[in-house]
Amino acid sequence: MRYSRDFTITRRDTEKFYQLLVLRRWTKGILGFAVVGALVTKLYMDWLGFSLDTAGTALVMVLGGIITAAVITAGVLWRTKNNVTKLMRKKGRESYVQQMRIDGFGVHVSVGGESAKVGFDKLARVQETKDAFYLFLTENEAWILPKAQMENADEECRAIREIFSKVVAPSRRKLGK
């Protein structure tokens, strides 16, 4: 049970991570805006004198809610992307190399001259998305393992899933198939 690789964490990898965090935080808010969008759509329909049957009214309201949710989501993601870009420019670093080793003792990571070792029990959560694995140290901090940088992504992803399926409790992991 061992996995080792160096990853170059780019601005885009960092943006995707923060967008994941923001969407998780904003889910209920986006749903709330969708409901408001549906209600505002109904109010405008009444104000403009559109009269549809119940099914037609419901359909237009649902579309209004979906459009509102899409616009809010796009705005939140765009703002997050811009904030990450500004922060990375301010730090003067567009990317960094993260040396990663996962073995029976935990996760070992080195970035620059700094290194850290965390036991599996100390990981807050392990989450897989279509683009990366995120090893969360806290709810807002994680090590990123970008799938695009893996030589044989299918094989490496399977190996990483296998490791974390054995050592991280199901309640603290969200892995693909």
C-alpha cells in the first residue's frame, strides 16, 4: 500500500478547489435564489398579464428558477476564480510542486522546504471529483492530487481509491467508482 508522485499545483487546480468549497457553502443559498427567481417570474407574469394554465405557469416558474440559479452559480464561480487569481499574483506564485507519498503510516507531503506528515485518522475528509482527489486537513484546507498529471490516471485513481477505502472511514470519504 504505497503511492508516490510529484504534482505541480497550478492556479487552475487551486481555482477548482476553491470553487468546490464555495459551491458547497452556497448550495442552500443558490436554491433559495432559485425559489425567489421562480416567484419573481410568477409576479412578472401576473404583472404583464400572461395567463397560462397551471402546468404552463409551473413550467415557466421552474425555468425562471433554473435561470436564476445558473446566473447566481456562474457569478459565484467567476468571483471565486478572480479572487484566487488575485491572491496568487499577490503571492507571486502561479504554481508550486507538491511531493506526495501515501503509505501505511499516512500522507507525507513536501512543498518547497516545508514538509508535513498526517496520519489517516487526522484527515478530515477525502473527496474525489472528476478532476482531482482532495485530501482535506480541515474543512477549508486540502492537498490536491490532479488527475490530469497522472501518467496512467485510471490505474493510479484505482490505487488511490483502494488505499483510502481501507484506511479512511466511509463517513469521511467520497470516492468515485
